[in-house]
Amino acid sequence: MNKLENTLKNLDINESGSDYLVYQYISVFKNPSNLPINQIHLEKIWYELKGEFPEDVDILELTEDVLKKFYDKKSEIIPALDKRWLPKLMFFNFEPYIFSLSKEENVDFLTKNMAFFDSLEYLLKCNYHQFWCTIFFEPSAAVSLRSFILNPIPPYQMIHLEEEYANLYHSVFRMFLLVYQRLITFKVSESEHMPKDVGYDQLIKKKLINLPIVNTLTLLYKDTNIDFINDLTSLYFDNTTQLDFQFKEIEEMVSQTLLILEMIGGHLCGFDKDAVIVPIAISPKPPVFNLSWIYSVVNYLLHTMALLNTLLLFYKPAIEICIEKDLPFRLPFAYVNIYRELYELMENREELQLQQNLTERIFDEINFGRSEFIDVYHTFVSYCLDKTLECMGDDKKQEHLVELYLKLLTTALEDDYFICDYNLKYNVASQNEMFESCTALDATRTEFITSCINKLPRQKKLQQLSLLKKQTIEDVFKRFKPPELEKEEEPVTESFNQPAQLDQNKVEKKIRDIVELFPHLGDEFVLKCLEAYNYNDSDVILAICEENLPPHLYEIPFDSIRIPPEPEPEKPVLAYHGKKPDYDDALKLLNNKKDIKELKSFILEGVQYSNDYLYDDEYDDRDDDNMPINVADNPVEKEVITYNPNYKEVANDSSESEEDEYVKTNGGPGTSSDRNRMNFCEDPALIRERREAKFRTQHRPSNQNAQPKSNVVGKPKGQGQEKDVLKARDKKSVNKSSRANHSRKSGAQFKRNRGMIPM
């Protein structure tokens, strides 16, 4: 292992590296006519041994006579690009680094990738003729190069590599860039060149250039070598011979991205019953929580969005294809749905503390993934703005683009967590102003969008969705602070928080102490210094002595004097402090029914009305007189009609008996022949007639000496009233109750017995 580490330290792509070369060509390429290499034919000369070679002859010191004696010279004319120029070669593949494994388990990454590094170095040491013969006619060369493109370590994962692993990978990373730069450079000099279409077609056949490869290389090297990326994308996207094929590749990639988002959301949140589950590069959700599975989901999602963002950044027609497939309008929902579930899965898990390194990588890649979502969405917004500027003067096209822009913002507004993060990085109000500067924009709609965003600050949305409850999550999107926040934080030194609320007397004492030490300073300047240093007087004194004050304090005069504010006028002393009472006297207070009304409304609100009763507990079976029952003791098994034993007539409330008695004595209407005991509903007119006759019988005077009923009616108004009428009225007014005190039970029972059931 120590020998391997020493070898890694000595890796340098700028050295000759001849010690590591296994094969070495003898250059035979000549092109005096400056023809393309694909049109050149060269003479190949070689020697074949005639018989056994003597042992006493040194093979390194062969003369021409010796060669003629023991060897036959042969030659032939073959094309410059031909496999017969190649010796027997073997190229090594790239060994990927698996972050879910430990450092010891990834030791193959070091040993095998050193051989891969030698293969790349061999390609760089070949001359022009040898290089292209190897690329065209050695299959293992293309396989070796593709092995790195299929399993690279993207920039957001490089920071997690150990030192020795990182050193080797950076060497391979730079060497691979040089090899691919040579691959897309078809003309080196006047004598070493080939037609661009010939080299491009060979790269297509060898699968060394296509949309996934171009997109992956762009993702890897866009931040380190933009010139290489511009050459690569121009070579691929500017080729009009395969334009239809390129569009199909882009459409397939967009559809694949939508499918991946849908499948990841289904694995996390569950699939619908009728959903079609398509296998992707992650396994289904395990029944037991697994942090490695969470990392695979986060990494796969980040890689997918990073590739999509790279494609939209370097090939603008792909934006229109995404809009046609409604990809931007599905991003906000996927963003909230996926990341909310991820945060909830990891909440309060012990595995986060046990596997801190893996946890750190997960949260880092979650932050990068959310950033890629926001950047991809902003690409569509920028597209609308750029096209609007290009269509100045064409109102119809501008109107269509403005509607698309407002639709994008409205769609994002439905998922407030997404629009909040988007507004944090790209201010929506500033974008609206940019649109208004180049076209007519509906101010009502834009003001509505901005007002909705302002009413939903980021902290409030996090609480509403219950997504993030950990302190580590609060650091998300630190690098994406809006410009106005950064400007406010510039004057503050390294890590000072907001000044604490101190007692004014303590602040004045600190100012006096500092002024005594530095009499040339004004108290206003000293106050500003205390505010900048969180009212820490020792830090202020140290900063003044070292002349290390924040830059914004140098703009204030050192001798500035503080002008105290004008004293506030004294407030009049009030006899009563507090809320003014609502009542003038005690009677109004006692007559207040507010509490009773509130209690009544509270009770009524708590009552639940429903007619869906399975059982009616108010049903009275006493009316079922003729219900047939079985007589158990009767030897003849038959049904005997008898009255219900539960039915009992009440003597006190026997309106029926009274009416029967009245019929017997007076022979009134409704005789037994007309009245059936179990009539469902009797004529109400007959019932009223019987009741009236009964009332007259009961109120008939028993003797002639009975005192007359008190008169409260009296004479008509305006003719005066007698003394007895006034007394009767006064007596009635005094004895009258405030509410009805007579019983309505008998009347209701009577109506119910006659079938007049209230609905």
C-alpha cells in the first residue's frame, strides 16, 4: 500500500511518462502533399526470420548484412488508416468509486485506475496517425473511454473523496479531458488532418459521441474548461445531417426525466392502484429504513436534474420540447412531493447520528438537487423573457410569451414551498419589472402573484408543510440569498448577530468609558461602533487600537456628536386606567344576556343533526293492538289474534273514554259505527266537534248562584270602563305568567293517537 501511495504522489500528466508506456510506435507517417489522412496510402516494411536465429548474435546490434542473411524483407502498400498498423494492445477500464462503501472496500479504485491512467497516457503519446488508427480499429480503446463516461464522479461528489483517492481521480480527470480534446480536433496541422464528417461519422459508430455523452462531458467540464465544452456542443448540435435523430434523442431524454420523477415519487409516496411501475436505476423502497437507499434516491434525482439543466443551458431548442411535453408545469409538484417525503423519512432517525458521513453527503446532495430544480425552472422563465425581447414589435408573439410566463408563476404558486425557494434565489418582483420594461403586462395579475409570495415567507411555509424540523435543514440555500440581504450583511463583521436589547443606562456607560479612553472620538461614532460589534465594548476598544474597524464606519466622521432626541411631553394623569366600562348602571349590567346567547350558540353548534338512524328509539309499540302472536301452551299450533300486552289505557288521560261517554249520553256525532278504534287518521272536523261539545259540557254552570266570570273585556275604547273591569284587568296582569304554563302533553298525545303525527 505504501508503494502505491508513493506512485500516486508522483503522478503528473505534464511529465513524459515514458516509463509507464507499454508500447511505442516507430513513426512512418509522411504526407508531403498535405492530403487528408483518409486518402493517404503508406508502405509498410517488415522482416521475417528465415530460420533459427544464432545465439551468439546480439539482436540490438543488427547490421544490414545480418538482416539480409537471417531475415527476408517484405513490404506492402496499405491505407494510412488501417488496423494493420496496430500492434497487439490492451486498454484498461475505469473503476467507479462507490460512496456507500468504506475506504478499504474501494481499494480497487486505486489499483485499477492507475492502469486506466496509463491507457489514457498511451493515447496522448501517440502521434496523429497512430492515435486515429487506435481509435478506429482497436475496440478496447472505445470501451475504455466509455467506461469513464458511464461512471464519472461529478463535481458535487468530488469533495467527499479522501486525499489519495482525490489525487488519482483529478489526474485521471485532467488526462481524460486531453484525450477527448484530441478526439474532437480533426485538424492538427497542414499535413495532419482529416475531413470533419469522416471523423464525426467514426465517432458516432464507435459510440464516442451522442447526446448522453455530450451532456455528461458538459456536466463534468463546464466549470473548468468552457472552450472544450463549446467545441464539443458545436460539433454535435451544429451537425444538420442528423437533426431528426438529435430531436428524437432530446425527446427521449425529456420523457425519461418525466418518468424518473414519477417513479421516484411513487417509490417514496406510494403508487396508485392503476399505475404502471417502470424499473429505474434505484431499487424499490425497503420495508425497513435504510439510509443507503435514501442516498441512492437523492443522488439519482440530483444527477437527473443536473443533466437536464446542462442540456437546457447549452441547447436552447430543448426548452421548447420540454414546454410541449409540459415538463416545467410538473416540476413544482414533484419538488414538494419528493423532498417533503425525504425529510419526513429522515426525521428523528438514529441512523443519522450513527452514519454521520453518509448523512452529510445526503443533505449536501439534497441542497444541490433543490438548486438544480430551481435553476431548471428559471431556465423556462428566462426563455420567456429572452423571446419577448426578440419579438419587440410583434404583439401577438409577445402576448403568447407573457401568458406562458404568468402560467409558470401561477403553477409555482400552487406549491408555496417551491415558489418560496424560487423567490429566494430569483426575485419574482424584479422579473416582473423586466417584463414590464419590454412589453405590456397585466399589473393586476403580477401584483397578485407578488402579494401572495410576500404573505408566505419561507419560515411560515416550512411550518405549514411540517417539512423541516431539524437545525441542519435551516442552513439550506444559504448560498442563494437575495442581493438585498447580502448588502445588509456586508457592514457586519465576521459573525455578529443582531444587537441585543440592552438597558439604555448600560449603553450610555459603555459610551462614556470608551470616550474616556479615546477623547478624540465623538459619542455618535462610538455608538455606531458598539452597534457594529453587538455592544461588546472590549471588541470595540480592540478594533480601534488595531485600526481594524468595518469599512462602513470609516464613512462616519470620528468626531461626530450625538444629538439627543427631544423629550416627549408629559402625559396627563388619568383617574382611571384601563378599558372603559360598557354599562352606566347596575341594572344594565344585570340585564345583559350576552353570556346566555354565547352559551346557547355554543351548545347549538355542538349539536349534530342527522336523520340516518338505524334504530328508532322513539317508536311506541303500544298502538300495535292487533299484532298476532304465537300461544306456546296451545296444542293446536296456530296464530291467535290478541291485543298487545304492552298497550295500556291511561285513566287520567282517557280522552277516548270521555268522548265515548259523551257519545253514549248525548248521541253526538262519531258513533261506534262511524268510528273504528284503529283508524289511521280520523277526520279532524269530527275531532274538533267532539272536543267543542265536551268543552261546553264541562263549563256548564252547576247552579244558578255561581258567581259570574270576571270581565276583562269591558266596553269599547273611549267609553270608559267600570271599576270591576279595571280590577279584573289588574288581577289578570299581576297573575299572568311570563311564559305558557299550561300542559300541551295531553293534546299532543291525543293527536298522536289519532294518527296526526307531527312531521
